[in-house]
Amino acid sequence: MHGETNNRSSYRNLIYTALIIAAVGIALAFPGLFLQVGDFPLKKLIVPLLQIIMLGMGTTMSLADFEGVIKQPRAVFIGVTCHFIIMPLLGFTLANAFSFPPEIAAGVVLIGCSPSGLASNVMCFIAKANVPLSITVTTISTLLAPFLMPALMKLLAGQFIEIGFWKMMLEIMQIVILPVAIGLILNRVFRQSAVIINKVMPLVSMAGIVLIVAIITAAGRDSMLAVGWTLALCVLIHNLSGFTLGYWTGRIFGLDEQSCRTVAIEVGLQNGGLASGLAVQMGKVATVGLAPALFGPIMNTTGSLLATYWSQRPPKAVPAPETLSRPVSSPDA
């Protein structure tokens, strides 16, 4: 049964990755399909779609997601700290090394400052990593995002573009915290309905992220064609370095193999959807939004490959499926 669930998660994730790559290709070839419908610009859909996705995340959450802080506080601290130190500093370093135009460079830093991606829970499950730790780190990094993202962006991306700390904090609250809080309430009040929602939301999330990536790619087509391959290389280095540094930091601090795998995946996967939404709110989706749009398909491809590789090499102790505190089926960009 465990193997069947593992295979279904892996299969679903591969389909999701293929859809995102296809969306990028179609948007580059036929940008008009994703720019507007009549007089309505489709980029206005990005923030509402993200709010729906975060609402879905909230309906899958419970107090059990925070048990990891009590049961394995050291591992949680290492995971969250690594995420908000390694990826922002990598983004800043790469943005300067590649000498991108200021707004493109700011997008590289922005994706680095984002919280963990929801897809990390799926990847950890496939990779036979520490899934409860993954869920806890994803949850805490998401809740810290309204405070840490604006601070890190002000510090690291302020040289590229003007960053409004309080404005960004409020925008993240609207995109993340408010929908998650509503989702938590719905989960508590309508428990039976929440079970149905949890089955539907992964599909809604998948469709929403694919559409968001297509819209951003279409809006930034000219910039993408100008710096596309260079930016893709930068994003790939960012992603792979996150996996590598996350894993070996866990090893240096003496975490077990499963937890090291979890830290690697939590550090390497970012919430590209949130970064894209902030790029829209800045009015710079065609430039700042490009790195987040590319990060999605790249991280899902590399993450799937890494998780599959690790799934064939199980560590000595593998957590039983019943230790999962919530379903690991939510995709991300």
C-alpha cells in the first residue's frame, strides 16, 4: 500500500512538472492566449488564484503540523534557518555574478527569499525523508514569510529596486496568512467537508500554478527571450546549490539521513507562486516575475529526479505512513 501511494505521488508530480513545462512553451509561442481575454488582463488572476491555493493549504493544516517543533525542535530550527539563510544569500550572489538588469536581478533575490514550496512535502514523501519535519518546516517558513521576506528583500534587493517593507508585509499577509487562517477555521468547523476539499484542492492548485506560470511567461516573453537561457542557468544553479548546501548543512549539524534529505528538499524548493504574486503587486510581473516563473518547472524537474533517486536508496529508518499529519499531495510552483 505504501509503495502504491509512493508511485501515485511520483506519477502525479511528473504530470504536474510536464504541464508546467508545456505551459512555458505554449506561452512563449502564443503569448496572446495568456495576456488578456477581451479587455480583462489575465495577470489580475494571479493573486486571487494564489489566495485560493493558500486557502487549500489552510484546510489541510492542523495543530498537529506544529508537533514537530516539540518533538524535534533542533531539526526544525536547522531546517527553517538554513532555508532563510542559504537561498537568499545564494540569490543575492547569483544576481550579482550574472550581472542581470536590475529588475531581473531583483526577481532572482525574490525567489531566494521565498518560503518553502508546498511541493516539498510530496518530494519528501517520495524520497523516504522525514515527512513530519518537512510539513513543520513548510508551515513555519510560510508563517514567517510576511516578516522575513520584506526584511531580506530590503537588505539584499534594495540595490536593484525600491522595496517597500510594510507594503510587502501587508501584501504577503493578504496572499498567505489571511487565506491560510480562513482555511484553518474551515477545517475546524467543517471537518467532513474539509476531507472533500482536501481531495479537490491539489487539482485546483495544480491548475492554478500552471496558469500562473503561463501568464507570467507570456507577460515577460520579450525579457525571457533576451535573458532566458542565462536566467535558466542561474535558476538551475540556485536550485541545485540549495539542495546540496541544505543536505550537507544537515550532515554537519549531525542530523540523521532522513532529516538531511528533508532539509535539502526544504531549502531547494521555493514557493514560486508567492514570489510571482508579489511581482504582480509590484507592477513588475514581466521582469521581477521571470525568475520565479522559471524556478517552478526547474525545481519540480530536479526535485522529482532527486526524490526518485533517494526513493531507490531508503535510509535505515523510514517513517510509517501513519506518521503523516496531513496529506502530502499539494503541488507548488
